[in-house]
Amino acid sequence: MGRVVLVTGVSGTLASRVSRHLAELGASAGIDRVVGIDLRPPVGDLGGVKFVRADIRTPVVAKVIAVEDVDTVVHLDLAPASHRFGGGGGVKERNVIGTMQLLAACQRSATVSKLVVGSSAAVYGSSSRDPALFRESDSARGGVRTGFPKDVVEAESYVRGFSRRRPEILITTLRAAQTLHPQIESPLHSYLRNPLLPSVLGFDPRLQFLSLHDTLEIIAEAVTKDRPGTFNAAGPGVLLLSQIARRLGKPTVPLPAIGFGAAAARVVRSMGGEISPDLHRLLMHGRAVDISALRDIFGYEPTATTEEVFEEFRAAQRPGVLARLGGHG
């Protein structure tokens, strides 16, 4: 019998792709079944994935793990604020309370032997005191007080506590840069689709992206092989916001640092778009991570640099390209 994998958050575009990819690998990768769980049904086709409609903030997740004989849990229900979850309070509940409830279910389970946590490089925050590259042993230099970065810090602290209570369960934590792809929801994706790009006056942040292909392969590797530990994941290299805007052919709208969040939200709303509040500090200070551990310990070399990921995204913005991609969303 192969692994039975539970993937959380499968109504999201990334988690749905991950679950479908794992199901397609199937027996050739030692995977018997993939079960996807979320409060809302996924928009796209999950292929061979069994969907269970349930809220991970409730004890029902423990019943799903027990009934399905799950031995591997892939937690991808840590998400930044977006229209998908409504207000910020609802997002925090999903991120923090959902993680706590999921870990409690795993702790009580007699079958779970592996946990893969889809964390985020947002755990490092974004400030003027940041190093050139964050290593896994680093913490947020400027602290994380609100929003998604704070949620990730809390969620990871619960994972560490869980590892002490159930040391026999293998845990892989992936601190990934945002996956940039035309059909994958992310705060930077939404931001870059705006015709004008609000920026912070006097700042030109460094940004990193991860390709969809590398995201799928890294998670699959963590599921099918034993890769315990915490690993940064990003495409090598960085791009400056000014370079990104120039290549997209979109003007930036420099706004003062004080009150940037509110001003940027007004500018974007006037264009009919959206900007996540979790981007405000990132668009000021940027962030970049060191992926030496991913290469040397985890054993994965990203196939696309940050620049190549962006260029693929940029090329897809041409008229007609997104329409052709629509069937793969």
C-alpha cells in the first residue's frame, strides 16, 4: 500500500494544482490516494483527488484523517489576506486556529507519520535591518506585528511544539517565496496585474519568485522522500520593483512611506484592482532568501531563476495568452 496524502486548502489555485500533481504521480511515486479538504469546493478539476468539504478549524479534520487512514498531511491552508476568505479576522482564524486544529488532529492520529507545511518566506518579515539573504536560522529583524507574516510565525511555533510532542513524525517546513504564475492566486500576482503599480517613494525593493513547476516538484519531493527540516525555496536571483515595472511597461505611482498602505489601496481600488495589506512592507524593503539548504540538504536545484519566472509571467500577459491558459487553471 502506498501513501494516503491529505492536502489542506484545495479550493486555492496552488493547493489544487499540488493535490492534482500528487494524484497524477500515483503509484509510480508510492502514492495510493490523495484527499483534498477545504471549506469551499475547488473551482478547477481535481482529477483523481477525492474532495472532502470540511473546515480545518473544527474537529472534523480528525475524523477525515481517521476515516481515510491518512499517513501524510500537506498543509497548504496558510494564506495571505484576499477576497477568498473575506476579512482579515477570517484569514487569521484559518491560518492560526486552522493550523492548531490540524496539528491536534495529527497528534491524536495513530496513522500520520509525515507532515509537510507550506509556510512562507514572509516569516522573516521585511525591514531596513534585513540581511542581504535570510537563512533558515534567521528571524525577522524588524519583528512581525500584524497580518500574514505574524500568522506564519505563530503557525510555525505551533509546528515546533507539535514536533516536540510527536518527535517520531517527520516534518518538512517549506518557507517559499510567492509562486508567480498566470493561473495561481498570490498577492504579488494581483498587484502586478494592475495598470499602475503603487510604490514607496525612495525605495526599490528586491523581490523573489518561485515557479509553479518548482513548487510542485519540491512539495512532491517532500511527500515521496524523507526530507526533514526547514528549507527556504525561491528562484535564484532577485529583481528590483523598478525592473519589473519597466519590463511590464507599467508606470509606478510613488507614494510617501507614511500612510502608504491606505494611499496604495485607494489608488488600486480606483482601477478596480486589489492590493493585499501584507504587501505594504514588502514593497518598501523587499526580501530575499538563501536557498543553499534547499540545494545541499534537501537536494533540489530550482529549474527557473526569479528572472525566468517573471519573464514567463510577463509573456503570458500578452493579449490572447491568458485566454489560451484558461483551460489549465
